[in-house]
Amino acid sequence: MELRYLGFDQKLNTRTYKFKDGTGDDPAAYFVVTADLRLFLLHRIAIQEGPALCASKLASDLQKPALGNHELTGEDLCDYATARALAETQKAASRRRGAR
């Protein structure tokens, strides 16, 4: 599956990110992932990261047998922020070890 980002629509604090799967000879399938922008602020995640995070969430959702609404949740963003903080900590630690 090859997801292509098509853009977004916004209504108040909710962004709807649009994607298309255009692989193969089958007709293109269209998907949307919604995200509450307040969660980006809460977890200190740049809004520019939204399309990539939504594409990752969508790809994960589409591997499951149950289809339905796709939403980037607070838990998704919390997991991402935690993983990012851990990676930054490990990178800083490796720099400190390398300086000796």
C-alpha cells in the first residue's frame, strides 16, 4: 500500500487529513484521519508533524481487519512524544560518552 497525502481540512480545533491509496490497477481508495489540534499543543508536537503521524496511524489501522473511522488520539501523540523524548535522551547520552 502506498499512501499519498492530499492535504487537510480544518473546522475549529479538528483537522481532517486526507490520504489516497493509488497502488495497482484497482481504483484509488480514499481515507481520512482526524486529529484534535489541542492534543498537539498538549504533547508539544509541531503541527507540521501531523501528516506523517496520521499516515503512520492510517497504515497501522489498515493492517487490522476492522475498518472504520481513523483518529489520531491523545494516546497516539503521548506515545510519540515519549518515544521522541527517549530518543533525544539517548542521543545526548551518546554524545556525552563520545566526548571523553
